[in-house]
Amino acid sequence: MIVAPENYVALSAVLFTIGVVGVIARRNPLIMLMSIELLFNAANLALVTYARAWVNNVGHIFAFLVITVAAAEAAIGLAIVAVAFRNLPHVDVDDAAVLKG
């Protein structure tokens, strides 16, 4: 079964849209981090789709680099959220004044 590259690009656009809406609409930093991961995955899907369609491996290399950056972002982002909101009863991005020091 062969799937057209347009279908992968459409799925990538849908994932990217869901990620953008998640970042803009939600105030929970954990939900925002998951939405940013969706943005990264949408970009990876588009990169790999175009790399396969154009028979070029550069897209795969960029996708690997994006996965590396996403892993580092998740680790550092979760650590910052855990430290910043350790003593607060609820987690809200608008309460990020705690980080001012």
C-alpha cells in the first residue's frame, strides 16, 4: 500500500495546528511542553516526508537533530517546571514571576 506524500504533509499540518493551539490556549506548563513536542514531531514528519519524496537523506539528518533537541528541551523544561512550581499549590504559566529571583 503506497501512501501519497500529500497525506503525510496534511497529517503534519494537523499535528502542527494542534500543537500551536495547545501552546496558545493552555496555561499549564506541562501541557505546553507536550504541545511543543507535537510541533517538533510535525516538523520531523514533514522533513522525513520530503526527504523520501525527493530521495535525499538530508531530511533524515535534520529529523535526528530535532529529536536530539526535543529530548534536551524536555529534560530541561521538566526540571525548570519542577523546581519553579515545587512549593505552589497549582501550576500556571502566568505565575512565572517566581523565576524572577
